Amino acid sequence: MEFRHNPVLLNECVENLKIRPDGIYVDGTLGGGGHSSEILKRLDENGTLVGIDRDLDALQASEARLKDFPARKLFAQGNYADAREILNRFNIAHADGVLLDIGVSSFQLDNPERGFSYMHDAPLDMRMDQTSDFSAYDVVNGYSQQELSDVISKYGEERWASRIAEFIVRARRKAPIESTSQLVEIIKAAIPASARRTGPHPAKRTFQAIRIEVNDELGQLESALDMFCDLLAPGGRLCVITFHSLEDRIVKKKFEKRANPCTCPPDFPICVCGKKADVKKITKKPITPTGKELEMNPRARSAKLRVIEKL
């Protein structure tokens, strides 16, 4: 399958990274290389791009796509949360810019075999890293009813979570649930017809929740943000694109805490805790796609970009 990728908020990301031709830039979610190709257009032979992705298919496709740019290109299969170890391996101490595009890529969604989409029949998989031995099958068939309900409610913000969990457990007593289409039918049966008539596809929130659980997406994001702030060289910027409120909340809170680390009570006239900010927020409010971008790429509709700079 051809690796296509419509990079979201592309111009806004490149503009906010303030790329220096000889700088070191990390794309922690390389995907189809859409963002990286624009970064590389602005780097000369003294510049460096480090591309990281959990998905070996993505890495190989991007490596081929980006091969003709003059800058040094370093690729690593792994999680962006392990970027410090990856950069150490390449003898890189600091980066002048980092980009994270959180969530599932268009390639993964459009590749039916990967099991990310509720629109195609496929094995229950949803692993971004296909070397992992934990998949959607394990969540759907192995979690208790309460655990399933908690995951679907927390990560999918699905009001029918407990009922969906109940229907999943009832169905799997007869035989394991093995495909996405089986799961979709169970979800549809669990959600009352009146609730299915409005809003997004009835399986959307549950599929999102299971995918986040399988890939520990929110846990990885939480642990990675401080690390990337530490890895930035002075003046370096971290750009993070999120696609739903759970991710955006994590980024917003982390950026606020990092830019305002003082723990003194609000009524103290001066700071006595001694905690000083080492970053500043570039975006007070998140940057969102223009109407023109949404016409070309409807999947960008919930994207939000937040940017922070190392002092």
C-alpha cells in the first residue's frame, strides 16, 4: 500500500519551529514524512533531522521519500517517549526544535489490515508498533467488564461505556471477538437506536479509546513533554499537535506548569519557593486549521497546535 500523508497545520508548524539551516530537529512522530520534508527543505548539509516512529512501515517509506535532501538524516524505530535514549545513541545532547503529531496516522487508518478503522473489516489489532505483543484483541477479550467500561469512558468519553462493556463481555462468552466488524456490530447493538441517529459513527469513541489503551498514548505523552523541554537548546521550540481534548488538556496543563512553576500560595506578595521558568509559551491559545485546510483535509478538523520555547 502506498504511504500517503496529509500533514496537518504544516505551515504553522514550520513557521513556529523557526528553523535554522544548520540546526538539529526531531520529528518524534515521523509518519509519512510530510512535516519532515518541509523541515528538510529549510536545512542545509550542516543541518540534522532525527525521525522517530514506532511503525516500521512508516519509517521505511519516509526514509525512501526523504533520501535526496542534503541534510544529515537519522532514523530510529521507537517511541518518541524514548527520544533521550535515541538521541544519546546518535551523540546528540540538545535539539533546536521538536515536533510531535499525536495520534494515529492517515496511513494506519487507511490500511484496513491494521485494524484501526471501524469502516473496514480486519483483525482486532490497532498496534502502532507491530512488534508489540499487546493488541486490541487482548483489550476486548481480556479486560474485565469494569476495566472495559473505564477505558471506554475515560479515553473515549463515551456516555454508553458501561452498556458497551456489558455487551462485549456477553458476546465474548460465546466466542472470542476477533474482528473490527464484529466489534462494530456489538457497539451498535449496545447503543440505543435514538442515540445512534445523531453525532459521529457509533463506534468512533470506543475505537479511539481502545487504540489509546493499546498504545498507551496518553501515558507516553505525559512522560515525554518534560523530557523534550529538557532536551531543547536555548531558543529551541517544541510544537505539539493534538487531535482530541484528552491530549490537548495534558499538553496545556504541562506547558502551563512548566512556564509557571512557582508553587507559592497566590496571596504571597513575592515568590519564596525559588522555582523559575525555563520555558515560555509561544501560543496562549492553540492554533487551529484554516477553513481552506479543512476543505482539503477534513481529518484536520479537531487538530490543535501548542508551542513552547526554551529560555
